[in-house]
Amino acid sequence: MIAVVTTVSGNFAVDLDEDDVEPWSGEPAVPMLLELNLPRLVAAAAAGSAVVAVVDTKPPLVVSHDAGSTWRESGRGLPAGRAVAISEDDPDVVVFATRNRLYVSRDGGTFWSSLAVELPEIEAVELRS
């Protein structure tokens, strides 16, 4: 799976399995615009009934598996976030973007792992097959 990342210095494709980064000349990542009744909302993404929102609090994420009816906190120990993306094919795969780094969850936001790559200041992230 590929994460397309829009940064202040251009667009990049990040292979989530290989931790490999290449310049991206295709369509840039576009932030998903969701209207959620959450305080301090920074960004959000949805796939089916799964919704992940970046909030300006600690922990920096809240996750819903029922289209926003109920929420649970996620990402304890993660830094403040900028963007988030959920895989349309597998809603358990979530990418969370901080200022310069990507974190991946493959279990719907319970556990997170950091990718080794450091990018220019991140503005948006989108998952593509």
C-alpha cells in the first residue's frame, strides 16, 4: 500500500511495507473534509463506518467504528498530528501524519508503528492501492 504525502516541498509516495520514499508526480493528497462535532478537530478520515479524527489534545487521535456515534482515544505517546488517512480496502489500515513523520496502524488504531522516513513539513496524506 502507498501513502501519497503532500508536503511544503512537493509530493511523495511512501511504500508502507518497504518504508521507501519516491517523488510523486501524480495527483497530490487531498485532505478529506468531514463535519464532525468534535472539539479541537484538526483533520479526519472515514471509510465505511470507521472514522479517525486528529484532535489538538493528548492523545492526538479519536477513533469510531460506528460512524461517529461513539469514540475512543488512540495514539497515547504520539506527537501532535496534522493529517490522517484510512484505507478504503481495509479500514484497519490507518496512516497518521505528524509534522515530519508517518505512523501506521494495521489494527484500526490500537497499536502504532513509526516509519523510519522523515519528510518535509506534511500538509496532507492519502492512502492508495
